[in-house]
Amino acid sequence: MISIYVLIDALGWEYLKDKKFLDDILPHRTPMRTVLGFSSGAIPTILTGVPPAVTGHWNLFYFDPKGSPFRWLKYFSFLPDAILDNRYSRKIIKEMGRRVLGMGSLFECSVSPRYLPWFNYVEKKNIYDHGGISGAKSIFDDLQAARIPHKIYSYHHQTDAEIVNQALEDLKSKETSFFFLYLSEMDMFLHMNCKDPAKVEERLRWYDEQLRRLYAEAKKLDPDASMTVISDHGMTPIENHFDLVRQVNELGLKQLTDYLVVYDSTMARFWFFNENARKKVEERLSSLSCGRILSDDELKSLGIYFSDRRFGELVFLLNPGWLVSESDFNGSGKGWMPKGMHGYHPEDSYSDAIFLSNSAPPFAVRALADVYPCMRKSAGLPLVEPMVARTT
């Protein structure tokens, strides 16, 4: 039987819940609770059925001064930021990471080169390849082990339109039974246009038309063909910007002497080198109304607790709709001013992902991890129970 799974990056339930998007052919529809963070944590959970705490994939950069492939940059620490940290130096480091240091073809230098010697990078392998996820077997490993013919398409080499067209051609060959399409372009579109209903509607029509083509061809070849459309997270409209960097800098502490921090678009992750720094940062962050410090219990409940603190000794998360106004991740002040963002708490309704299918799932789908057992069943593999509690 032909089974098709289509992952549309960032297409949240809030943008579809009142729409007729594929509703006549994919009647089984529900929101899914996402993973706190970004696609780097969410997609491995979809592909394996287990949380970031198991896969080891959460944010892209993690604290690892002994194993960092960028340790050599310490020898250039005497250089001023005007030389060490500019768009040209970052481009050089990006290309070195991709071509020399084994960081993978999608590596971006989204941490200041001054601080890179303290960090390692999670996605050295393509997560859509066999063996691409470090801490768990993925659906692609399962398919390979069972010798089930399958095709995987992602933005590594093709646009969304090219992926759909290639999948249509491959369907006609009748050599493959399981297809997985990752369509990435909706993410950037919603970052920039999520507040424009007319543009969103137009873009949805395009995806509707393309996926109907795919569905019709599959049904022509196999009347029992199944198609499921999912996403990894949604997109929350931005209403406020907050200068978190300034708040921390006002404390008079020094990076690499007192603390280290990575500012992502919706959160900040800290490591401390003395208790005075920890106390000052905690006190300042606790006084802010735009976000909150996540407790260890909450990190555990969300599946993102790491006992070695590789992703942060302290995680400060902004409230939905707030954006860190200056960060390495979102590049604010450098021409990148998105209208929407993801990476908020999963309780935010705009963060909900989607599950749309023409066949009833084997159980009530509620979270990203539930997709993995659904994919196994669609591929004809033994059904396994989700390894993440449905309530997390």
C-alpha cells in the first residue's frame, strides 16, 4: 500500500482550523502539541517518537568546550569584534564548518565567533538520512531495516515545488511504497506574512492544489493509498520586542569570566562560572514580566531536561508574542524583522502543529511523538505505543 507523509514546516493549527484546506480528502484532523523550541528539536521527535531528552536533539548549539570543533578560534580572541564578529568572518566560519569541520551542509554560524570555542553543534548529520538522529532510531532506520522501499525528500537539494513534482514522478514508477516529503518554505513565508490573511490564504491554496495532485496520483495507482499532512509547530504573531541583552549587560558581568549566554529568538540559555553571576542574572530575569525562568520540573515535563546542562543551566523563555530584539538567532537589526515567530511554550495555541489524514489514526493523536507510531503502522510495521506521555 502507498503511504505518503507530508511535513509542512510551521503550518500551525490556528491557520487551518476554520479553513477547508484539504478537508474533503483528509477528514481526520486535529491539532498536535509541539515541543518547546524549534524544528531542531521538534522534527527529531516526530521521526523517532521520543523527546529531545532522548534524541539529544534540542537547540542546535550546546555547551561542550572540550569537544568543540571551534576551539582553534580561541587563538583569535585578541581581535576586536569589528574583525572577529562581522558578516564576512561569519561567512568564512560557516563555509569552514560545512566543508572542513564536518558540521553538515546546513551549518550556520548563529553564535558569535568569540564564543564558538565553548560550543558544539547537534546536526552534524542530515536528520532525514538513515542514522541521522544521534540518540534514537528514526522511522527511516525502521524502514531500511525492514527493507521497505521508501523515498525521502527535503530542502537539502530541492524547493517545495520540485519536491512535489519529483514525488509525482517517483509515484508513477511504482517502485516505492512509503514517501516522506519535507516542505520547508511555509516557515519563512509565515515568519514574514502571518499577519496578512489574504497572502496566507493564497499560499494555502497553492499547497492545497499541489497536495491534491499528489493524492490523486496515489489513489489512481492504489485505491487504498493513505496520505497524512503534518507540521512541526505553528507560528505566533509578534506583538512586542524586548531588549534582553541590555537587561543582562546592565548587571556589569563579563561573558567568559562570569557567565556565557546564547540568545535565541524566544529564549536565552545561560551557563555560569561563579555564584555571584548566577544570583544576579536570576534576580534580574525573575523581575521581568515578558517571560520566566523554566524550572527543572517543567523542563522534565516538556522532555527537554538534560542533566549535564548542555543546553543551558538556566533557560529563560519569553511569553508568546514577544521577541528578543537582539539575538544571534533572529538577526534583529540586520534586516531581519519577522512578523511571526515560533519557539514558545507548547501551551500557546499558535504553537500547535497539525495532523490531517485520510485514514483514522490507531489512537487519538495529541502530540508530535504520536506521529512516529502512525508512520510505522502506515508502512506496515508493528504498531508501537508513543514513548512520550500524551499530556506533555
